[in-house]
Amino acid sequence: MKKLILMLFIMLSNTAIVMAGSGHTKNLVETAAGNDAFETLVAAVKAAGLVETLAGKGPFTVFAPTNEAFAKLPEGTVESLLKPENKDKLVSILTYHVIPGKVMSKDIKPSQMVKTVNGQQVSIKLSYGKVSVDGATVTAADVEADNGVIHVIDSVILPKS
């Protein structure tokens, strides 16, 4: 009997953990910071002074480049962008990865231009079930946070000069 009660308790505890984990109790920055694949992105968001904004009410849609995406940039680019004297350029690049509102993958149309937070338009395309943003491929979609959604991309997208 004790063994049965213990098994029921463990099952109920595991269910509670899964249910607690399925809620969106983390904002976009906390969600990204909780994944090692976004260490470079989180460092850049901090250097740009955008933590408070991206942790704010939103909602926002973030096209989040992974560490591997940042590594594709020419050598020394990330280090240069993280310097205080390049903060404006870094802010421009990061806000080019963000669109106002919460756009889930089911909302993507075959071809559209969408205004980013930095004011420029980004090209979003859906072809054969794959979504691309200015040529970067979405590798994981619909990572929800309490103030928006993250779509993981395989390249850093750059605003037009």
C-alpha cells in the first residue's frame, strides 16, 4: 500500500512539473537566457541595453540567431559590435530581428514584408513548409514566452545601410 501511494505521489509530482513547465512564466530574454544556444544573442542584448525592452510587456516576435549563426559572421564582427562605441549599430541589428506583435508560424503567409522594431522591413517567405527571414532559415518555431514568441534562425540578418 505504501508503495502504491508513493508511486501515485511521484506520478502527480511529475505531472505538476510538466504542467508548470508548460506555462509561459518567462519573458523573451529569460527564455533565451535559459538556452545555451543563445549565449551570444543574450550577451548582445545586454550590451545593447535592450534587456528591459525585450523583457517588457510586448508582445514581440523575435527571430533569434543561435551562437552558430553569429559564428558565421566575419571574424571579429561580434567582438567589435559588443564594444560600447558600436552600441547604436548593435541596437539597429538586434531590433531588425524583432517585429511588434506575436506572430506564430501558422500566421506566416507565402511572401510578405514586415516592419521591424528598427523601422526597416524584413522579407518573410514560406516555401514548401520552410520559413525564411531575409534568407535566414527558421530552424525552430513558436518558442513561446509570456511576452511574445521566438523563432530560431540559422543566420544573423542585417538591416540595409
